[in-house]
Amino acid sequence: MNLFWCKQHKKKPRAVRLPSLFTKVSFNLLIPALLLVSYHSTTLGYVRTTSPDGTPIHWHRSCIFISPDSAGSSDVGADASLEAVAGGTEEWNYAASECNSYIKFIINEPKPNLKRGFTTNGTNKNVIVWLEEHWGDDEIDYERNAIALSTITFVSDPGAEDDGEILDADIEFNGVYQKFSVSPEGEAGKYDIQNTLTHELGHVLGLDHPCHDGEVEPRPVDHEGNPIPDCYPEWSLDDSITEATMYNFAFTGETKKRNLTDDDIAGLCAIYPPGDDPDVCAPVSFRPQGCSCRQISKHGNPSPAAIFFFSILGLLGFLRLFLREHSSNISGGSKE
Ligand SMILES: [Zn+2]
């Protein structure tokens, strides 16, 4: 029996903030020595971001359209900012082509005043914006020590066909409290845009940080199901972790994250293997009329669905942000 399943949105998503920041020093003091020893020998490949029920998230598309703000960063100007965006997407695209992965970033024409956030009415744009006046959104102020922030919106509906499907991804740069540069050698006191962006694009693809800084509980697991190691002390970590583009931290003048490491590439290739190509290269249009109907092969009534708007605040620097989780109540119904 095929059910024709419609979801209707009843409420505007609400935002919930999870644990706030720890400075490197204070967090370091909180780490029990035993824990450090326990996870020291853990080897790692890559870590996938998962929904609250543990489903790894990924795009159900062959392409990810990226819309950069045409103004770019006021520190370096529009052209240099957009060049950095191109460089970051090309790095991931090249890695994808090397393992015959189908996934590809496509950059849309830069436009001014792009709308951030996720809407349940119509097509969402995956924007890259530089915030220069207010580091935050309508609801909250972001942590000022963040360099950039990625917000990934995906379906969390255990058992459903689209569980874990990424619907939207926005990247925001902190132009209010941080300085940016684009020099290939890096610039003292400034964060390299391409270095930052390449890391954030990894979040957009569905990759998470390779070590545990205490912000996400329970402790994430790597691709083999092993708990990831603590980020502190840094000397306890394998180079494959600290050198990865997806490593949690970055410093001013750093540019090494422009280049993906084997673990970053392994993550990309595993999430989007050639055999899984959905062969659909189009923006995600989610519930254009506020009602999503699809045909699924399923018996019985679907359980009430929930979509969690799970925001990854990808903080680079010596601090890491918090996770923000949005959730909305959605009614599930069926008709034949
Ligand atoms: Zn991050």
C-alpha cells in the first residue's frame, strides 16, 4: 500500500541554545586525566554530523548551490572574498572528482542582501555572508570570539525516507569582531577567509569536528563508531586530527586548512560515493506550499514527524561555539 504523506507546519521553529563556550584554558582544567588516557590511542578517520537520533546527515542532491553575498568582507573587498569562496569550493570539488564522487559545489551569482536562515515556504538559498554590523540574528547574539558559523538545517524524522536530508546550509563570517585576510601566506592577526571557508564547507557537506571539545553531548563517534578523542591536551592528539581541515581550531595567519587532508577527503568520498548519486542537480525546494506531499511505500500511519533545525556553529579559533538546535512541531497525516 502506498501512502500519500503530507506534512504541514503548525509552528514557527523555535531556537534552543545548547552549552555555551569554554575557553581553552578553563576547559583544559576540566579534563579528567583518566579520560585523556582513555581516548589517547583512538585512531580517527572522519566524523559525520548526525541528527539527534543518530542518523548521519547528507544532501540528497548531486549539487550544492552556494550563494555568496556580493559585498564580501569589508576587510578585503568583494573580489578577493569571492576568489576565496571559489578556492574553498574548488578544493572540495577536486577531492570529489578524485574519488569519482558525484557531489559538487556550484557557486551562484553573488547578490546583495541575501536572506539567512531556513524557511518552510519555498526554496532556500545556501548563503555565505559577512556580517559587519551585528554578529547575530534576530533572536540571539553570537559569541564574539567566533570567526565563522555554519547553520545546517536537516530533516530529523526517524524511519522516514528523508531522515537526515540536509535542506539548507548558511555560512556567516564574523566581520564585526574578527579581521580577515586572503593572503596565501596568511597575515598576522587576521583569519584567512579561504582557510575558514574550506572548514565551514566541510560542515555543509555533513562532516563534524574530529575531536571532542565538550560542546556536543553525547560524545560523537567516528566513522567506525569509536568515540572521538578529547581535544585537550593538544599534544595527545594524532597529527591526522590536528592537521585536518575539519579540526576544531584555527589561528590567525593560518592557511593550512585550505588544503584537505586524507581524512577530510575520506569523509567526503564516503558520504557521497558514486553509486549513491541521486542524479538531481537542483536546489532543495522544501514544502513550497507549506505542505510537503510524497509517495512512500509504507504500511500503516506514519508517526508524528519532527524536523529539527540543528545548527552547527562551526567556530574556528581557540574557542569553539555552542550548538544551537531549532525544532518545530509538525503534524503528520496520511491519505491514500
Ligand atoms: Zn567547525
